[in-house]
Amino acid sequence: MTAPTQDLKLFQPGRIGDIAIANRVVMAPLTRSRADEAAGDVPGSALNVEYYRQRSGAGLIVSEGTQIAPLGKGYIATPGIHSEAQVQGWRRITQAVHEAGSKMLAQIWHVGRVSHPALTGGLQPVAPSAVAAQVLVRAHEGKLPAPLPHALSVAEIADVVDQYRRAAANALRAGFDGVEIHGANGYLIDQFLRDGANHRSDAYGGTVENRCRFALQVVDAVAAEIGAGRTGIRLSPVTPANDLADGNPQAVFGALVQALDRRGIAFIHLIEGATGGPRDVPGFDYGWARRHFRGAYIANNGYDRETAIAAVASGRADAVAFGRAFLANPDLVQRLKTGAALNKPDPRTFYSPGAAGYTDYPTL
Ligand code: PHB
């Protein structure tokens, strides 16, 4: 027997670092490819505002991945947070979300080698090492093989760290309550962390400590800019997404979690298993991460009503993030409270322009 809804911790207020949240249901970051590309990857159209406003029943919304620079972009029509027009666009969204009673983080993103000059204004993608990802990149021209990336120099790495810092400053100016650093799913930070893409022999490669260096420099730069209590990171220790793997995920991500704990950041957001796929991928102990990190633990990947309620009730997680369920159910929290059936997401409209499959999913 589950407790009456009002007693379930999943639906009770809480805190993520400095941010007070009305419940522990989080909207996970979701690429929707509906920013205004012609205007310069600018979010904040009436449709974008409506999409996020509809989902403000979440205690916390994490924005779709938002590039910190033109080279950070790897998909069609993803929004940025490096220009003034982008900041003003985001302001319209955060204002609507706040008026509806929710909180919102900017997910700040650099895709690294998972890109193509067709998406970066002709620039060659960058990575820790000159090793191409065996993936197809979705561009206007169709699906294109990810090219050989340029291996970042130490000076160039410092510039990218500074782009993250500026993106975090922009996020607060845009009205966000904080920032989620995208450290997951085979993108730039993850490319430094895991030995499948990091073949460096300098201070940023080789040992676990060296492979964590870039992630921690980004965290330190962001936390110094906006405060540790408004800074968190999303990680996916074992996901095979974007052709990335590591020989010993427990060693790398264990060391990283302990270093993050020492920094006192607000949260870690863990994709448990394969992103959007099976949870039972071996290689990392999420309970260990929970016990070794004193900030909030946001759990993600394949949760449903019962498993989310149980994870928060038992203390295994402070909050649970839902991706596809939130995409297709703007009133997800209401549905979880009542046990109502969920709408099914339609993959044909995940990345298509317009309202279909974006703002037209039915509510109860
Ligand atoms: C995607 O659009 O497929 C996508 C974007 C960001 C992620 C994962 C998947 O972290």
C-alpha cells in the first residue's frame, strides 16, 4: 500500500542547493530543436514560452541543452546562451515559468566532437583528442558522419572553460535559478572524462585525476561565477550514447563525485544506465554516489510512478527527473499524483518545427 498522495515525499517541497522547489519531480533536459535559427539560435518564441509554461507543474525544470558557443552546437535549431538576443529570449521563458510557480535551470552544453561544420558555421568541431565519434549528426543536409575533431590545446581549453563561466553568468541574467552543467551523454565534458575519447598525455589525460580536470575546472568556474548552491552537473557514467565508453567507470566517476562533494555544489543528476534505454548496465554503483555526495541527488532514466515514489521515500534520491514522460504529459505531476494514464510521446515530432507534438499534448 502506498501512502496517501499528500504524504508522499515525491510531491512535497524541498531544496536543491539554494533553490526551494515545490515538489521533487524534475523535468529533464530535452532537445526539441525549435529555437529561431535564422535569428541566431534564439529561444523565447510564444510557442517556446507556452511549452515550458505548460510544464511548470514540475518542482524544477531543466532547460533543453543550450550551447555556450557556436562550436558547442551539434543539432538543428538548438538554443544558445552566448548572445544578448538569446539571453533576452530566455528571459521570456524563465519569467513565465516563475509566474507559474516553478524554478528553472539552464543546461549549459558543449557537444565537442558530436557535431559537424554544417552546424557550427563552418568551424571544425573540437574534442580532447583527434578521434572521431562513430555517429551520424542530424543536420539540415541529412544525417552526416561526425568528422575528425581538432584536439584542443591547453590555451583553447582555458577559453572553453571561460565560455562555460560566461554562459552561467548569462543564465542568471536571463532569470534562471541556476545552472546544470551537461557532463553526460558523450558530449565535451564526458569526452574528457572517459578514455574512449580522451587519449591525451598532458595534464588533461591519462590518469583519473587528469581526466577529471576539465570537468572540475568548468564546475569551479561556474560556481565562482554564480555560487555553488546554484550549480549542478548531469553525468552518465555508463551510457554508450554518442559512441563513448570507459574502461573503469567506477574509478573515474567515483573520483569525480568525491571531488564534487568537496566543492559543495547543489546537485548531481545521474542518468542511471543507458540514456533512454536499459537501466541494468553494469559499471557504476549509483547508491555509492548517493552516499558520497552531500548535495542533492537527482535520479533519472526509466522511472515510473512507483519507482519514483519509492526512490524519494527511501532517500535513495532527493528528486527524480522525467524526460519523455514530461515531453508528452505537460501535467505529469498531476497525473503522477492521481495515478492517471500517461500520453505516449511521438518520436516523429521530437525535433520537428511547430506546435505538433510540442504544445498540443492533452492534459487531464
Ligand atoms: C538528442 O537530441 O538526441 C540528445 C541531446 C542531448 C542529449 C542526449 C540526446 O544529452
